[in-house]
Amino acid sequence: MPAPILSRRDIEFFLYEMFDVESLTTRERYQDHDRESFDAAIDIAQAIAEKYYVPIRLKVDSNQPTFDGKKVHIIPEIKEGLDAVIEAGLTAPTTDYAMGGMQLPQIAASGASAYIAAAASTSIGYLSLTHANSNLIEAYGTPEQINKWVTPQRQGRFFGTMAMTEPGAGSGLGDLTTSATKEEDGTYRVKGNKIWISGGDHDLSENIVHLVLARVKGAPKGVKGISLFIVPKYLVGDDGKIGDRNEVALAGLFHKMGGRGQTSTALSFGEQNGAEAYLVGEENKGLMYMFHMMNEARILVGTGAALTALTGFQYSLDYAKGRPQGRLLSAKDPLAPPVNIIEHPDVRRMLLTQKAYSEGAYALCLYGHQLSEDEKTAPTESERKHASTILDFLTPIIKSWPSEWGPKSNDLAIQVLGGHGYVNEHPVEMFYRDNRLNPIHEGTTGIQSLDLLCRKVPMNDFKGYQAFLAEIQLTAESVKLTESLQTYAVALQHAVDNLKEVTTSVMGASKTQNLDLVFSNSVSYLNMFGHLTIAWLWLRQAEIATKQLGKAPHSDDEKFYHGKIQAMKYFFNSELPLTYHWGNLVKNIDSASFDTHPDWL
Amino acid sequence: MPAPILSRRDIEFFLYEMFDVESLTTRERYQDHDRESFDAAIDIAQAIAEKYYVPIRLKVDSNQPTFDGKKVHIIPEIKEGLDAVIEAGLTAPTTDYAMGGMQLPQIAASGASAYIAAAASTSIGYLSLTHANSNLIEAYGTPEQINKWVTPQRQGRFFGTMAMTEPGAGSGLGDLTTSATKEEDGTYRVKGNKIWISGGDHDLSENIVHLVLARVKGAPKGVKGISLFIVPKYLVGDDGKIGDRNEVALAGLFHKMGGRGQTSTALSFGEQNGAEAYLVGEENKGLMYMFHMMNEARILVGTGAALTALTGFQYSLDYAKGRPQGRLLSAKDPLAPPVNIIEHPDVRRMLLTQKAYSEGAYALCLYGHQLSEDEKTAPTESERKHASTILDFLTPIIKSWPSEWGPKSNDLAIQVLGGHGYVNEHPVEMFYRDNRLNPIHEGTTGIQSLDLLCRKVPMNDFKGYQAFLAEIQLTAESVKLTESLQTYAVALQHAVDNLKEVTTSVMGASKTQNLDLVFSNSVSYLNMFGHLTIAWLWLRQAEIATKQLGKAPHSDDEKFYHGKIQAMKYFFNSELPLTYHWGNLVKNIDSASFDTHPDWL
């Protein structure tokens, strides 16, 4: 029997015991749903993942897309899988019934998509980007644009991309040079080169809708002069019929370390007369619109990183339970039969660490999805605003914690398998390679750390920061009432106090000292805040588990809840103490690297 | 100009300023050598690495060996490179003049080999294994065996392997089942399957000399019944002429995550009548002989890991100095031209961290080579014994610290390049993949940690442990005299005291408690001891640099020494404090993972 893609029991724990998705059915939008319909969506997703994606995993990884100078070649199994997902209506399960969607709450949808995302490596990225692209046009486009570009994307006939990065600018978006010239008919002509465009060219869909950042002639320099355009691969008539090829050419494919289910392309726009383009919203507001998509994309990156970690954990767990090798240190008889490697304490440590990282990361992402849900559909304005405030604050952590610690989890999965983990007869080395992109794209960890410390923390007079810490405090207070967890509640409280002290100190220093120096340990601050957040989510899980154990559950559930409590203990004993170390570096404004002149390296 | 493979200045610092290789020329064996001859060897190696290896790096990685069922196909550039190394006499530069070697001291040889190993990814592994194989036969074989199998290996005509692991046994060597039957003529017939045999089949050399572990019929079970055999691919007549094919068949190639310069094979021995084999030494002592090779191989693994980290550091440093992107936080003008990314504090942190890990790891390996040299050629018996005692104690750390922290360094090199680090237009993602094998082969990190804590520490009444800590103590005492380094000397002293306390505590607990529990945090102990060792080596480097700065060196050297001091500061501020965290887990016998029942995961 192949290893499970994910633990279904765990998904159900998160959905129904921790984040109580069923309670959302009291909201009007979800009144037709119940646990049965949520489970049905997960069943379908799991079945598709097992049928279409697990069997092709190795083939996708060994056959990345090629470009013969004219056309991109992608193995046909990719399209078969995508078609199955579109057929099942899982392209955009949160979309309105009216647009052909399932109108599922975001967390429930996430539980379903989880199976496909975990099994399909990155090939599902074609659809996630299409979804995000559609959401953006829906939010800022005209009704005509929505009709022409969103409808076929929701139907899975067109796919979408986001085209931001340029070869000379990288993360420095203010320096982009792609130009746009307005024509008399109100359309624009775009010229320039873009790189790292996921899904930038292929024959998987009838058309590709690129969302392109460009600078209108005469616009202000820097980030304030960037506009957003729809630039299709094929022009589309007002009747919706596909017409001529637009001036969007594939300049090359990147050969990636992982994530080979999806092309990463260099595109050249408008080499001759300019590519025909349609402005979204107003000129010079492009970056604001794009951030709409980017914030969503950041949560999706975190979720993908968490899922890749989860599936690697399940794979290595399954392997460790069935692989006999060696004997325990304490074994009296050196000739006794070998034990399964899960019996070795160090293997168990590597498995429990993976559990703590991957399930902790996934809890964080689901919390993000819950906030995003509440931001839109919570019953009162103040609840919606509260959710929005916390989500905005937490986005850099939701993006980067799973992206940093998910790959560490995948690294341990390789180590559990030993030599077998280093070769492609098992997928754990692929999981590692797939996950390694996540700390880079949609804003590197370094960029997220500056976003957190320099923007999100002080923003609106520390409102998001305080609102989120208050949530942690609430949990600490409540958990203190459970005797077996008391010491952990106190440890969490101490870690919060320490974080506050560090924050006050660094914010004070930023008023008088060199900003580049004061914020030079921002990644340590992000690590500290991230670990505190995950400790909080583990304590919440342990609280639920402890309560359930008190109700004498049946034996499989009993084991499951014990596992949750052990992972919490691991995180509190082995990980939470690191927050003090990171905090010291920030508080002391450790300057070892800042003081290092580039020529000294 | 391509990025430098290694920093030549740094290699020279290690050889001439830190480990004083020139002083070895007073030993009889090295009386013909001087700095000039050492430098000449490095010059040749650097030239070969630049000419033959850097240009084919991408091609080797993208074209791993294939097996058509009959023959292994390897791109011809691999052989061209190996031939150049053999031609230059760099196959085994430490070998006696009489055997055609250069008779170089081990550290000097290591400085030369460094360039080739760093540039050739793993393809140089064919020769390193050949060298280790020859050393073993030279140590335990008969004069006839040495003549027949070692001489052609030293000449580069035959290549060698070590064949230990079996599909069913993995690291549990006691369970191996390959059998050997003695024939009337004194030869043996070997039957069985082996996996992970690096260089197990190819046409790069005239013959392949496998060293195979097998169990003679009727031998005791477990590790006490293992013998070592020479099993050639082709039989060789007493005249040295190559004869018939022996029964050694390639069963398959592994498709590895990295290290694609070298085949990793599954071999089947003696499928029909048994492969002709020649016993090395006595029956049932095979594992002891193999450990001779394995201890050497462990130091080589550490060295390879350090070099891969060093070359990744140099590559990302070169990139960061020439890649403009973004502006400093403190920049007043958002429209000012972008700065090179090395100006960003977080990029400098990632570079300095790489420097601290990679140069620290390399210093450790060179210290290992120095001990190995002194073990053989130090003038007095007591010096040789002292070196041997420390080397034996330190081997698990020399093997595993570079293997664990080298890949972390390579991971940061990817991050410095961002998206460009994730694609194969730059080699940093390949460096990461190449390095990832090192915590696995020649004894995983988990196995090394048990070797350290359960064997090497208490061995011979703590003799190796105490001898090594005394060396650290000596440095701390000496460095205290340099005012600018005093606080660091004190910090090192404290860390040693803490380590002693933890060691005493865990050794005490092992006498009364469950051994599997007491030693379940052995990896934390290894981390603690490793970090302490690297801190010590950084303090030694900083002491030399501080002294040299006092002599007002020319400006390039001044920068170089400042870099050394900053890396030491980074290590003491950001890394050494972690030893207290790891020490607590060991001392408190943290049982979160030990207590986790396999069914709870």
C-alpha cells in the first residue's frame, strides 16, 4: 500500500475540532453546506489526487517541460490531471454558485485542495494562479473585462499568470522598465521582458491571460508609476471568440531545481509593435492592485510549503514503520532480529520534529484562511475588521514560517530514509526540492522580515501587533486552567513578555540610531515571532487533545490526541527556547554582520 | 570573469599561518619540500580545476550516467578530467615517491586537492575511493596483493570501490548476508547483492577492484563473522595481464538528487558460480579492516562537505558584489540607483554565516588532517600517540559537523541568489544537492552522534575527551592575553564548563537509567560539541588575525584579517549560545520524542 498523501484524521481535526468549520454554516452564504458536503469535497479531491497525481509524480519530476524554439512540450499526464480537477469543479471551490463554483468556505476548500496540492507537486499551480488572477480582475476590472477574461478562467478554458519580475530588477519592483503606450482606441501597447513567469506558456488551455506590470510613458519614476494590464496570449473578440496571436513570445524556459510540474518562463512582450494590452483600474495604481493578488499568493505559498512538509512527513513515517534495521542500544542480544527504524529514538525525534513543523505550519495557514474568511463573511463589521487587522499583520509570518521550516521538515524526511531518501525511487528528495522555492518567491524571507518588523509591527499605532498578541494571551489564560498544561501556558506567557520587551527595545532604538543597523537582525525577529505563533497554535491543539482524552475516546483517537500533545511538548522544549536567543540578537542590535565591510568577506 | 572556485588567500592562511605546514619540512619524509613545492602543487590543481572541471559542471549535472542494460554510459568529459588529474600526479599526492607519489604532507595535499574536489563535484570520487582502497590493501594485504592490486591503482589504471551495504541491512552491517566459500586453491567464491556502490561500474579504467564484505560459510553471526575480500571486475594473471570477466554484474544505477559526477550502483556478485575473491588478512576480521578505510573516508566526507560549502560561499559572494537591486532602508531618495545586494544587511548576514560555517568546517577538517599527519610522522612516540588519541575521538565530529552545517551554508547561497539560485544557470542549487548526501553516507549523523556520546567520550577512561578539551583550554588561556579577544576567550571557557557539566550529568544517568532514553538526545550532544569545536577554531583564527593586524599589513591582508575577526564574532554571538540550549535538552534528558509511541505519530 502506498504511503498516505496526508493524514485524513489530521485534516478533520483541523477542520472540525480546531477551526470549527461547521459553525460557518450559520452564515447565509454557506447555509446549504454541512459537514457532509465538506467531506464530500475532500473525498473527491483525495480520489483525484490518488488516481491522477501520485502515479505520475516521478514522471513529472523527471520530464520537465522543454522548449524547441517554437513550442513548449509538457507530458500529457499534466493536462489529464488538470482536466480532472476542472471537471470536478475543484478549480475554485470557494467561487460563487453563479460563477460555477461550489461556494465553499475557504478553510473547507483548503482541506479539499490540500490533497491535490500535496500530491501534484506544482502542476496545480496553473489553476491556483488562474484563480488568483481571476480574483484580481474581479476586484478591479470593468464588467466587460470580467466577462471576457474571468468567465473563461473560472470555466478552466483560459489560464492566468502574474508577470511582475524583470531581469534587471528582481525584487526591486520600483525599477521595472516594461513600457506601455496608450493608443487612440483606449488600449495600450506593452513592450518589455519578464522572468520567472510561472505557467507563462503552454498548450494546456485555449488562452493565457497575463497580468503585467508596466510603466505608462510619462508616468512618475519608482513604485508610484506602475500600472497593471491584461495582456492575453491570443486576442479575443467581443463575441468571446479567440482571434490572432498577440505579441507575447516565449523567450526561454528555466531549468528549476524542483517544482517541475509547472513551467517557469522568460517572456518577451511586444518585440515588434507592442503587445495589445488593457488597463486594469486606473493608471499608476498597478502595484496596489497587484498586492491584492500578492497577499493572497503569500498565504497560498505558505500553505503549499506546509502541505509539502506534511506529505513528506507522512511518507517518511510510513517508511519508518515498515523498514527493519539495526537494534536498540539497550538490546542485550546482538543477534536478535532487527527492529523497525521507528523504534530508534533518533528516528522518532526526526519524525516528531517533522510533525511539529508541518502540522504547526498547516495550523498557521488554516488560521490565515479562517481570518480571510471572517474578513469577508463574519456577521458583524467589527468582527470583519478584527480579522482583517490580524490577517494583514500576520501575512509575512504565514508566508515565511512554513516556507522556512517546511523545507527543514522535508530535509528530515530525507534523513529518515537515509540513502534511499537521496534517490528518486522515493519522492522525499523531490519534496525537498519542490519546497525550496517557497522562501524565495512572492517576497523572500528577508523581505518578509522587513515587512513585519518595519511596517506591520508599528502600523496603525501597533494595532495589528497588539490585537494578535491579545489572542495569544487569551489562549494562555484559558489553558492555565488545565492542570497538565499549566507549565506550557506559563512558558508561552513568558515568551510573549520577552517578545514585547524585544519589540519595545528595537522600536526605541529605531528612533535614534541608524535604521539599517537597528533592523539588520530582522530575520531573527521574524524567527522569534514565528516560533511564538507556532507554539501558540500547538498549545491550542494540545488543549483540545487533552479535553478529548478526558472523554475517554476510542483507542485510535486516543493515540491521535497523545501524538498532538507530544508534538506540543517537543515544540515547547526544543523550539520555543530559541526565541530568547533570537530575541537577544535583536535587542542587543548584534552588529557582527552589519559591521562587516563588503571587502572583508 | 567567473567566480573563484575557492579563496586562494584563505587556503594559504590555513596552510601557512594556522597549521604551519612549512614546519613539517623538518621531518625527514618531507625534507625535499618547501613552500614553493606546496604552492606548485596547488597551482597545478587550480589550473586543472579551472580548465577541466568548472566548464563541465552543468553538463555533468544534467547528464547523469545511464545504463542500457549492458553498459554504463558516462559523458567523455569525466574521463578527460580524471586523466588530467592522474597525469599531473594528483591522484594520491601523499603517496611515497617509490609508489609514484609526491610524498606531500597531508595538509598540503589537501590544499591542492581542494580545488579539484570543489570544482569537480563528485567525479573526483572515483580517485578518492581508489586511493582509500589502495591504502587499505597496503595496510592489510600480502605483498603479492599489493603488487597486483595497489600498483595499478596508484598508476590510475585500475579504480577501486568499497562494497559494504546490502539492500536488507543498510547501516546494520551485522546483518549482511553476502556469502563466501573457500575453494581448494585458497581463493573464495562470493555471492550476494550490494547497493550504493559508488563507482561500481564504468569504463573509465582498465579494471575495478571491489573491496567486499562477506560472511564465510560457518562464520559466527553478527559483526564478528565478517571477512573482507578483493573482488575484481576482471581477473588478473600473475603477469599483471587482464583476463576474463569475473562474476560481478551491474544490477542497476541509482538516480541521485546530486553528486551526479559519480555512478551509484547496485551490484550482484556471483550469480552463477560465485565471483572469484581473495581474502584480505584473516577471516572474520573484515570489519576491523574496513574501519581503517572508513575512518579515513569519514574525514574525506567532512572535507568534501566543507569544500562544497566554501565554493558555494565564494560563488554567492561574487554574485552579491555584482548584482544591483533595491535600496537601503535608510535611503532618502527612492529614485537613487539601486545598490549591489551585498550592501543589504540581511544579504551580508547570509554571506557572513556562510563564511563562518564553511571556513569553520574547513579549519576542522584541516585540523583532522594535521592530526592524521602527526599520528604518522610526528617526531616522538608520545606526540604520535597524542595525535592519534584526539583524532580518534574527534572523527565523528569531523565527519558530521561539516556534513550538517555545510548544506546549511549552501542553502544560504541559494537564498542570496534568490530566484536565480533556484535554476541551473548558476551552480548553487547543484552544490546544495551534492552536499546533501554527506549527512547520510559513511555513517549518518545519528550514528555519528551515538559513536561520540556512547563510545568516544567514555572510551579509555575519557582519555580522548579530556585530551581534546585540554587543547581548547590552552587556546582560551592564551587568547585571554589579547585584550580585544578576552570576552570571547571567557565565553569559550564557559561553554567548555557547560559541556563538562552536561557530560558528567548524562554519563551519571547512563549508569542508572534506561540507556535508550538517556542517549536519545545524542544529536543535541553532537551539535553542542561540534559548535564548541568550531568556536574554538574560530577563536584561533581570530587570534592570528589580531596579531597580524597589529603588524600593519598591506591593505588587502588587512581586509582579510578583519573578515576573519567578524566571522569569529558572528559565530560567538549567533551560534555558540545554542550550545546551552542543546546542553539543556541532553542534561534534562528531554523525553518528548522518546515517550512518543510509534502509533501516536
